[in-house]
Amino acid sequence: MDYASNSTRVYTPIIKVFDSTVEGDVVTLGDGKTGVRQSKETEMKVQSDYLLTYTNTWGEHSLTATAGFTTYYNKYEMLGAARAQGVGLVIPDNSDKWYVSIGDAAIATNESTQWERSTVSMLGRVLYNYRGKYLFNGSFRRDESSAFSYTGNQ
């Protein structure tokens, strides 16, 4: 199993730079507003493998058979939100204030992404040997995935 979690907070300050070609020698970059953005991401991956092997020898014959079943599950979730300063309300350059609850709610943005996927696989293999000269090797694998759908009309 693999589990990851990530939280971020980003502050966008008002950035002013010197430009001798404009009146006042100062230019404000971007939209000239402070802003904050928060996001939270989580992802979980789980893999399970089950194998069974049978081996037998009788006379000049030998047989090895393997059967297996594997599963894989992957889930991802992300929630994000942003706010920009309102009219006259500058968000301060203080990490204690960098939350989306601060700022103008009228210009808030939200985003989210989430998905789940899973796969199941079945496999088998037979090795037959006769007199150490003749070998038969047969194998089979079948995979199913939630990322694709089968309608039966193809």
C-alpha cells in the first residue's frame, strides 16, 4: 500500500518593479491584487498478489502448475480554492493569514478532481516435461480494468 497526502498554501503578493519608461517609474505586475490559494491532495494505491504453485514428478514425467490472482486499486482526490483581495482589502504578507476564508468571496474560485481505478488479473501457467527432452509450456492471463467498459456490442 502506498498513501500520499499533500497540503499547500500559496500567497500571491502585489509585485511592483522599476520601469523608467512609464510615469512614476513603477509598474505593477499581474492584476495588482494579493491572493491566496489552498489545496489538498491525497492518493492511495493498493496492490495484492496471490500465487499458488503445484509441482509433481512421476516416472519420467514432471509437472509444474501455477495459478494467480492480482488486484490493483488507485484513488486520487484533490480539492483547491483561491481568493483574491477585494476592494481596498489587501491580504497581508503573513502566513497566519493565508487561508481562503480571507479575501473577497465574490471573486473566489474552487476546483476539484477525483477518480478511482481498479484492475483484476487472473493468470495460469503449466509446464510439462517428459523424459527431460520434451517440454510443453502453456500460459494464460486475463485482465479487467474499471478504466474501460465493455458493452458486449462490439
